[in-house]
Amino acid sequence: MNQTFQKQDSVDEVILSARHIAKSFGNVHALKSVNFDIHRGQVTTLFGENGAGKSTLMKILSGVLQPTSGEILLDGRPVSVASTTEAQRLGISIIHQELSLAPNLSVRDNIFMGRELGGATGIDYAEEERQTRRLMEELDEPIDPLTPVEDLRLGQQQIVEIARALSANSRILIMDEPTSALSASEVEVLFRVIRDLKSRGVSIVYISHHLEEALTITDHAVVLRDGSMTAYAPRRDIDLEWIVRHMVGEGFDLGSPPSGYRLGEVALSLREVSVPDATVPGRSAVDRLSLEVRAGEIVCLYGLMGAGRTELLESVAGRLPLTGGSVVLEGRDVSRLSIAERIAQGLVLVPEDRQRDGLVQTMSVGENLSLASIGAFTQRFFTSHRREQAVVEASIDKVHIKTDGGGAEIGSLSGGNQQKVVIGKMLATHPRVVLLDEPSRGIDIGAKAEVFRLLAEGARQGLAVVFTTSEVGECLSIAHRVVVMSRGRISAEFGADVGKEEIMAASGEAVAA
């Protein structure tokens, strides 16, 4: 990575300080006199619920936003981070949670966009390609530099985003949810890169909702709550309970499998389902998989990246074709129905990538919420806005979306509330079976509990729920049954009393001693 910064003898040396930073958006106070230090060659992890002010603070440090009041000190001297260009000049780079890549451009062109390498006759594409290959090798991701980004899966796109930040040779690197789309092996590579950067004196600011994962890499922990810093401590003084307590208070948990009712008849039956692998011709991402889910049952699909979980759910919902088998919904074969027809029959999907597949960014909160059920209040091309408004208001209330109203911009919501909009949109269709692909990706522990509460409430009312996760702890929360996938097949099934080690072993994942 050709870093030239040398690690100082004192690991407590402060390289950047934010003093009394406040930020207001109208009457909303996103940050309230926050003090924040970044140490040279150390990882400072920022914890907090969605809306706590984490991303706002990082956008101020990286020049995306300007503070309402307060100052930033770099090497002890006040600086003005007036733009992202100025931040990069000062050695500050940020990897945003929501990817900012140009999908129609190659990996090489995305990495050097705006920082093209000059040659004797213009842009030196050969040197850019060479450096891109080196970055990909360092990240253990052998992606061809000339591959269009739109052809990469989400985890690979995240790797490209990380490579772009590393190529800037920054003194301070801000990582906002960098592992949200990465596999376990890719996370290990990223952590190796972080340790290497630390050894070169680079400072890392790390934001993550994967609390246990973040604890393995952090040196200092900061907790924000409602725009204020509520706690700070070095790694030796904190544990998971400390983080959760300062984030959301005492007595918090993700829930337990809903009980007190009998499961109904089989709502969803997958019979010998096979799905092609889009990346390898002739290979199956899902291979002759059979599964039954009953009304009122919550089933967790666990597996490593590449196990076939996403492909399975997308094929069941009609987004991917089957090469074999059938999808049966309450006794009716829906394998040949379109996505819209399956939704009308009561089978819906909450996709993994809410920004790309779950939301329309140019639409309001209300328009997104009513989109999937618009046929219920539209006749002969005329929409009953009164009935639509009633659906929107009911959805906002049901899934507890924090918003100024249905007319608010979808981009004004936190990640957790955006996810609730996607879920609320699908629940407004009155489904019989709901599929959720990584429903907690990129949302905080409080929003995660809200999502799980919604699923448990739906199950009590007879909804069949299938959700995927790459976090073992989520399997042990509300699921009646845990189904483990490996290489496109079911490798094990467990009841709610299963242990973490059994699940990980069945997936092929190494269990830490």
C-alpha cells in the first residue's frame, strides 16, 4: 500500500481531535457538542444506534458536511475540512456504508476516478491496472481490474470500495460498516489489512453494528446516543455488555422464539429446488434443496457467503430462474408465476441490498411504502390517495418508522428506518410467507430488535417467516428452527435449543477456541 507514515512510540498520540462538534438540520440536533479523538496507529470504534450521529460525525470529519459549531484539530492545529477534496489533501479518506461506485465503469476506473494517473500521452491506464492488481492481491480478491463493477456481487463491490480508499494512502481512514456485505474469509482479510495499516501508523475510525466482530479489532471504543457521546474507554475496559448498556440501556435482548400458539399447515414447500450459479456456467448455486415451512413458524437460514442462501430466496420469490424442482405456496405450485403474481398470492421477499433492490430513492417514504400494494387502491389507472394515505399511515405506525411523515424523502431516514420501510412495504401486501435476506445488514442492535419483534408478531398471527443471516447470534434469537446451508445444500437442521458451536460446525466455519 506504499504507506510512508511511521508509527510513533506513543500509541496514545492524538492525531485528530474534534472539539464541541454540533450539527443541526433545522430543528433536529444530530450532534450535540461532541468531543472525539483519533489516535495515531490505532483503531477507534464508534458504536451507536441508527440516528445516534455516527455517520454525521464522520461526514464532518471527511468534509462531506460542515459543522454548525465546533472545531477540528489536526496534529494540534485547527483545520477547515471544507470539502472531500480538502479532506483527501489532509490525508483523510472515508469508506461509506452505502457504496458509491459507478456500476458501468471498470474496477480500475472506479479506484482511480478523480485521481487518474498521468502519463506522457494522457492517462496511464497500464499503471492504473498494475496498481489495481496489486491492491486486489493485498485484499486476497483476484478480481480482474477491467471487470465492470455491475458484474460483481455485493461483497466484491465492497472490496473495491475499500481498495479505492487504500489507494489514496491516507493518514486517517474512516470505515463505515465495511464488513456489512463481506464473507467471513473476506472479513479476516480486511482485519489483516487493518493491522498492517496500524503498523504503518495509519489511524482507523471503525463503525460497525457487528459488535462482537468490532471488539476483535478495536483499541478504543466511543458510544454515541441521541447525538451525544455517552461513553469512552480503551479496549481493556470494555466488553459486549458495556457497549449494549451504553447504547440502549439495561435489560436488552434480541428476543426469543414466539410461543403460546400451535403452528399451522405447511405454507411453503420447496421440492428439489435447483438454481444456476450466475458466476460459474454449469454449476448450481442451489442443488436439489427441499424444505417445508409452516404457518406461524420462523426459520433461520444460516451459512457462509456462497452457501446459496441469497440465490435460494431470490429463486423462491421469482427473481432467479429454477433449473429444477418446484415452489409450492399453500398447496399451489407457483414456480411459473412472475414476481408480481407471487406477491399477489402472498409470497414476498425483503432483499439483501435495500438501496438497490428494496427502495426507490426518488420516491418519498409514503410512495415507497405503498408501491408493492398499489393495486389495492388503484382502479382504471386512477389512484385513491385517501386509501393510499391510510395504508401509509398504518404501515408507519405498525413498523414504528421514525419519520416526519409519508412525504419525507427516503434518504432522510437512518439505515434502520429505511429497512423498516422495505419490510413495511411488503407487509402491506398482507403476505402469507415472507422471505428476508440478511434483514439486519447495516442496522444497529436497537433497530435489529425492532425488526425481529415485527417478525415474531407476524408469526403469532400465522405468517410463515424465513430469514437468512451470517450472524450466529441471530439464529439463537427468534427462530423456531435453524437450517444450515453449505455449497447449495442443507447440511443440518436444528431446533431452537441448538448451540452456537453446532451451527458453525455444520456450516464449515472454524469455531474459535
